[in-house]
Amino acid sequence: MAVPLFETAATLAPLRDELRAAIDRVLDSERFILGPEVQAFESELAAYTGAAHGVGVANGTDAITIALRAMGVGPGDEVVVPSFTFYASAEAIPPTGATPVFCDIDPATYCVTAETVRAALTPRTKAVVVVHLFGNVAPVAQIEALGVPVLEDAAQAVGSDSADGRAGALATASTISFYPSKNLGCFGDGGMILSSDERIAEQARILRFHGSRDKVDYEQLGYNSRLDELQAAIMRVQLPHLDDWAAGRRETARHYEQAGLGELVTLPVPVTGASPAWHLYVVGHPQVGRLEQALAAANIGYKPYYRTPVHRQPPMRQWAAGLELPGTEEAAARHLAIPMSPVLTREQADEVVAAACTA
Ligand SMILES: *Cc1c(COP(=O)(O)O)cnc(C)c1O
């Protein structure tokens, strides 16, 4: 039996009627952009994470650019960002006028640490983009203790928890993506900026709307980056189920552990105090090609997400001359995502482990 990498349709199946009703409600309202559904969803997601304010935007990449600008990042500044992440974490920095400075990760957790961030700080560092990769929760408090403002890239970590609170409410500001495969996915593109700082939220609101408060006066160069009513209404149906889905993702990780996967591959290690709602379940193997072949032969979904780390992608090389990031290179060479969803069964986990045995 095939085991797919994700299970989006199965997870949403019980909500079909409620989703249709939400879509109808928006059609009836004749409000499609930045209306009451967006406002309600902004408050509901902020309340869920523990942040004071939410600002809906068009996608998780815009969310990073706009949040950094709202935090005061601009030309001449440096922003530290890990290289082992989705490309957009770094791509969102140059549009602010700042330059990305790549830092290393701990390959056991796939996240940055206070040590890897400290090594990249200079007098020009204005902010650090801390990525909660794969749903793990990076040690935000330790990084803030270095004296530098943090933006959490929580695109992969909504639903994840830590000793200090939920991912998305740990730093000066955070960003979330609602790309359909993420832990809380919409039916298109969407994103949000969260912050407990009233001024940052206000700045983000202005920037997402052409740099204007009222569409009459334009006080800065902004963006057209807004969240749709339809997407907000769809996510308002899903948000009350996020904790159950997060629990299902943790249960899937337990199935893998109990089935003995840890004897065959390196399992992802939660950061101290973190309770990850694993977005992707990413294991390590010294000869990862053999693991890929074994899973392919058994019809099991897998994907190497970041084989070439961001600092070695052509548009980023100008900011990475001579840079060596050993933890990043190790993770890039050895990692492989295997099936993860809130509904993966113990039997399916056993199948994955049986296939991994043949690698
Ligand atoms: C998905 C993702 C983004 C970008 O989100 P989009 O909504 O696709 O623009 C940024 N950072 C990380 C870590 C992501 O996984």
C-alpha cells in the first residue's frame, strides 16, 4: 500500500459542508478583500498563538518583507538568516534594502542556535530571521538575549509549542504562511504577520495597503499584499481543529519512534522545551540515496527539500563568498522528508519502517 507524503484531502474531508457554507457566506456578503472575515481571522489566530495583533497579507514571503520593514529594517542593514530553510526566508530580505547574512544551524534540530546566530552578528545587524524549521521551535529567548530583535519565520510551525509559549508569539514579530500544504493551509496563497507591538502591527497594516491608511494619502512606498475574505473564511473553519491536527502530527512521530525508525535513521530532535507540531518529518541518513531508493520501491512518499542550501543558490552567492556552514552542509546532504500528516496510522508507520529496513 502506498503511503503519501501528505494527506490534505483526508484531513479536510470531515469539514467539507462547513467549508462550503463559509464560501457561500462570503459570496453572499459581496466583500472579497480585507473585510470582516479577515478581521475576525486576524484576531482569532493572534489569540490562538498569544500575540496581540494579526495582519493578514498575500503570502508568507510578503509577510517576512513587510514585517522586517515594519521593524525598521532598511538599506544598509544586515539581517541574519539560516541557509538551511526554504529559499523565501532569505529572498524576502533584499526587497527591504538590507542584505542577508547567512548563519549555520544545529543539524540535529535543523534550527539556528544562539551560537550559530552570534557568529553572524556584526555592528550592522538589524534583525535575525529565526526559522522554526519543519515545525521545530528554535530557541528564540536565547537569541533575543544576544540583544538583537528577532522575527520568527513560523511558516512551518503554527500549532507548535515551546516552554515560553506558542510559535508565532515568542519574538518581536512573526510570520505565518497559509500555503495549502502548511499546517494551517488555505485554498490558494495567504500569510499573516503577528506581533504584540502595536506600532509594528500598525506599520504592517499600512505597508500591506500601498503605504496608506485611507487610500487618500500615501505616506510610504508599500505593497498590494492583502488576504482575501474567502481564504480567511476557509481558515476560520479550520483553526478550531488546528490543535487536534497538531496532536495527530505528534502521534505520527510517536508511531515512527515506537516502530523502531530511530534504529535505522537519525530522527529529528525537538529543541529543548519544544513540542513540535511536525510540519515535515525529516530524518537523516549517511547514504540518503539508498533510503530514497528503498522508499520509492515500496511506493512511499519522500522528498529532499533543501539539497542545495540557500547560500549556494545563484542569486544568493553574492552574499556568501567564502562562507562555510558545516551544520548546513551536513543537513543538506543527509536529510529526507518522509510521510507526515495528522492522520497517519501506526500500520502506515510500520510500512515506512519496513521499507527503510531495506535501505
Ligand atoms: C512556505 C514558507 C515560506 C513562504 O511562504 P509562502 O506563503 O509560500 O510565500 C517562508 N518560509 C518558510 C520556512 C516556508 O516554509
